[in-house]
Amino acid sequence: MDKKQARAEYMREWYKKNATMHKARTRRYRRRKHEEWRAFKATVSCSKCGFSHPAAIDFHHVESSPDNRRVNELVSDGMYGAAYKEIKEKCIPLCCNCHRIVHWKGKK
């Protein structure tokens, strides 16, 4: 058995013994990260009108590109670091009304 197989076997056994603890720790971590995300959104306001309710804030990509990733999908997949990076580098915060107006004007 090589090192890679031995390590995989060890990890399987470790997980069998510690599954309950590991799952609880993972739930706590995910819950904490989600609360940090909610706290972050509470500090953001619309760059057009200034509205600031976290439920109404969207992140609009300034330039359309195939490399753009949807922030809501990153967050729902638990990829908070990638979401923050996407927002910082490519997005502006808009309330849902201003966001829809921006897209409606772009279709003309």
C-alpha cells in the first residue's frame, strides 16, 4: 500500500469514528460564515439610490463577461471568499429596483 492509499484508509477510519463531531463542526462553520455574509450585506447600500436593506441588495456586474460568476450561486455553494472577490473586482451594489432598471435600459 502506498502513502496515498494509506492516508485515504486512515481518513475513512477517522471519519467513521468522528462523523458526529465532524458534521456538527461543519454545521457551525457554515452557519458562522452565513451570518458573516448577512452582516456584510447589512453594511452595503445601493450605489444609485442609497437604499440599504440587505434583502434588496443585488450585486451587478459592471461589464458583461463569460468569466463573471453569479454572486448568489457562489454564496449558496458556500464559496464566500470567491463571492467577496467577485464583488470587489467586478460588481457594484444595487437595490433590486435599480438593478432591474439598469438591465431594462440595457435591452433597448
